[in-house]
Amino acid sequence: MIKLFTLKQQKKDGESGPDRGKRASAAQLRIQKDINELNLPKTCQVDFPDPDDLLNFKVVIAPDEEFYRGGRFVFSFKVGQGYPHDPPKVKCETMVYHPNIDLEGNVCLNILREDWKPVLTINSIVYGLQYLFLEPNPEDPLNKEAAEVLQTNRRLFEQNVAKSMRGGHIGNVYFDRCLK
Amino acid sequence: METEWPGRWDHLQKIVERGGPFAHPDFDPSPEILSFLKETCKILVIGAGGLGCELLKDLAFMGFSDIHVIDMDTIDVSNLNRQFLFRAKDVGKAKADCAAAFINARVPGCRVTPHYAKIQDFDESFYRDFHIVVCGLDSIIARRWINGMLISLLRYEDGELDQTSLIPMVDGGTEGFKGNARVILPSLTACVECTLGFYPPQINFPLCTIAHTPRLPEHCIEFVRILLWPKEEPFGAGVSIDGDDPKHIQWILEKSQERANEYNISGITYRLTQGVVKRIMPAVASTNAVIAAACATEVFKIATSCCLSLNNYMNFNDTNGVYTYTFEAERLEDCLACSNKPQAMNFSEADKLQDVLTYLQENSTLQMKTPGITTSVGGKNKTLYMQTVKSIEAKTRENLKLSLKELGLEDGQELYVADVTTPNTLTFQLRLATTMDNS
């Protein structure tokens, strides 16, 4: 047992060493591990605008098959001090015609919200995002119109995706060109 | 003001000035213990809310007279039912200031020093001065932060912990009729980070449910909070939601109501809206009283050494009758916070970062593959080198050619190294010989 009373008689005399500055937080140490061990497929790229800031970065996904082949989609990641108890905040910065991503860039991916677990990593999220482009899921729509088209007319959906990526209108929404 | 009167400390003297069947076997009764408690022992209370008010009252009456309290919040009218150091006239004022003023006026001889601030506003030199830290917080992030701070204050001599650098942390938490109290001896018993899994995950609804298939009034409120607010920015661009601003809540309430009507959902009220937006947990005054009393007792036990401390985690639940259970939370062998004892690493100022990298890869006990190295300068992260991420590698490659001195690294500086060969980021402490010593 620690006998604080006897020990603390000795304290209080400023003999304490120099300030080393606060140590890196557990969240910071954990994200460093996540980042150092990113193991991404060649279709995904991660970019750090400021290499000293490992908590804010971009992930670029450029699918090489299926509907979104040839497109280039940028996601912003914001990791908070609550990590990994809380998931990072992820937004899609590229306007995309996709059943699970709305026009404001909100992404409906289960592990970003209700199914997040601290054992998951940044790598798992990037794989999750990549999967959304390979298998858009019309059952859980965020962009309802796109989801309905995918469900009723796959051919039209494919055309709409291609058109949006070249830059053009789908209905009355204009999509910027996002081809590589 | 009269601060001493006959019999004032009778009850405490009975405990600290004589032994007894329940006293700790090594306990050494003496009158000095009481004077230590009254004159020397410096306590930090974090949070002046539901638990904080109880803690301050308990500790002050127990004889502790050098108490500091930190709270970043102001008093809301809804606090008054249980945060009994505050009155209606105090609404809008800083909790820390009002709580301190109340105790100082009410308990003769007690000096409570308030800090209307965030815990992150203070550094090591502030925290190092306390004997014991006791927390009544409602945030996991704040708990992790103070836990990390107390661990970073630990000092080692020849690999042995210098026990005078250890500051025990007593932590209480409540939610409705449930609560817990625990004692953390940093690096000796389980810390906040070791038991992070104890905290329940925040309840988040699937985004697609919120967007298209709401079934609950909460779904409608979350729709407005997450999707509608950023789109409409009703109070100007970039203005985020202030859960204490009635105009904000009113707007969210009205929009949620519209949405609820659309989907035939009922039950949207102002109270529910604010509850969802601010993620308000129900608070029960009696639970706070019980948990704070348990925490204050632990502070007393640690300060006087009269009894063994709680070992080390107590759960309390009075939903049906009263249930309590105490168990020993175990340390996590690879805890990122408390098992990450810095390992020494010797270099000279003239050595290059490349030499550190080579050392990490070639040292026989480390044998790392692709170590990523960072450090912390003035509390901010600095990435020294990371080869696994192309964009970082390109921007940090030049560092390899720089000497440790040129990189601004100092003797005693901590380096954080992540590598596939270890489950966690490791901490190294740089021992730097000056070039002169070396020649």
C-alpha cells in the first residue's frame, strides 16, 4: 500500500524535474499506430496536408471496377480526442451520385456510427468506404432517388453514375466532373 | 471568523489518533495526521456539478482546507435541484466560483480556490502540486485527459517508480440510479485507459434510418441536428448548435415536429429535444450523494493511510433496492497510457535522425521493420519520420539528414514509435549527450 501521508511529507519542495511538456495523449498514440500501419489497396490513397497533424487527413478512393470505375472521390477524416472510443468523423468532399452518400457528403456506413468498435481502425473504415463503391446498398439509402433507380433500373443507374462523374445534371442536381 | 472550537475535530481524532480492529496493520496513529490533513494536504476537485458540489461539501467538512476546484461550466436553472451550492440568483455565473464562495463562507477555515477553466488549460506544473485528484466528471475525454496527465507526472529513478511523484486519482460517475467510484494509483492499479471498455458506447442511430425511415421522435430530432442544421444554417454560416440557446432548441423543436408529423410520430417536446441535442443523462441527487461520499471516504483513507483503499472499483445501483459490488479492475498489460513506460535511448546531439531509425531497426531487442517516429513539442504533435505513408514520407524525408539538435530535440524528450512488430506505439526517452561530452 502507498503510504501517502509519510511520502507526502517529503513532497512540496519544487524538487520536481523540468517540464517535459505534456505527453502525447492515448488517442494520439493510437492514431499514430493506425496511420503507420495503413495497408491500402492501390485504389486508395491517403494524404496529410500537415504531416504533424495525424488527426486530420484525406483519403482518395479511385475505384477500378464496377459503376464508379474511373472516378476519384475525396473523403475528409477528422479524428477527435475521444478516439478510439468514438469513431472519426468522415465526410465525402466530392459530390457523388450514390445511394449511401447524400449531396452534403454524409456517408451511411454502419461502422462510422452504430457499429463502431474501438478494435476497428482507420484501415477498416477505408475498406468500408471502398466497399460502398463496389456494392452500393439500396436497402439503406441516404440518397433515396439514387437508391430507387438502382433498385428498379440498374442500366439507368449505371448511366446516371457515368454521367455524374463526367460532370452533368441528374434531375436538377448538377455534379462536378470527378473523373481521374 | 472563529475556525477552531472545542470538539470540532473529535470525530476525526477518534480515527487518526488511535488504532483499532479495522485500522490498517501498518497504520501509525498520530496527531500529525490531522494537521497534515488540515494544513498540508492539497486536493484537486475536478467538476463542480452534481458530484462536485457533494464532494466539496464532504471534503470541507472532513477537515481538508486546501481545495482547488476546476469547472468550465456556468450554472443553468436545471442544476438547482441537486447542485445545492447554487441559488437562483447564481444562474449564469461560473460554477467553480459560486461553489468555492459558498464553501468558504460556510465552512470556517476552509479555503477553496476556484478555476473557471478547462482542465486542458493547465499544465504539469499546476497538477504536480496536488496530493490527490478527485473527479466528478461527465465526460470520457476529460477522464482520459487527466488520467494521461497524472501518468505523465510519474518519475522513475533507475527504472524504479519515485513514489513521491505519484498522485492518486479518485473517480466518481453517475447516471440516473447507477453510479461507480474507483481509486486509481497511476501505473500501480488499473487506469482509465485500461478499462476504456467499461464505458458504454454512445447511442448512434443509423444515418439512413434518420434520413429516410424514422420511427422514433429521437430519429426526427437527430435528423434536424445532423442533416438539416448544416444544410440550412439557420443562425448563420458556420454557427454550430448551442444546446443552451433556447432559440436554437426552439428551431430544432419546430423542424423536428414538422418531420414527426410527416411520419405520424408523436412525442416531440422541448425537453426531449434539448435532451437529445445535449445528450442529457438523467441525474438523481441521492445517487450523486452516495457516490461522492464513497469518493470522499477514499480521499480521506489515502490522505491519512488509516485504512486500505477501495480495491479498486465499486458499482452502485439503487433502481430496485440497493445493490453494490466491488471488484478489482485489472491493469491492461499493453495499456497505451499506464504500461507505456518510457524506455531510455542514448544518442548524442550530433547524431542524425537516420541513426535513430537505424537503431530502431537494428537493435537486437527491437528489430523494427518500418518505424514511424513522432514527438511532442509544446503539447503539439510533430511527425519526425514515417515511411509507410507516401505523403508523410515525402514531407519528412529531409529530417533523416538533420541532427537531433537541428531538429530541436532536447535531453529527456519523448519519442513515440509505432511499428508492425509491437501491438502499440512505444514511448522512448531520449538521453542526449552534448557533442562536447562525447569528444
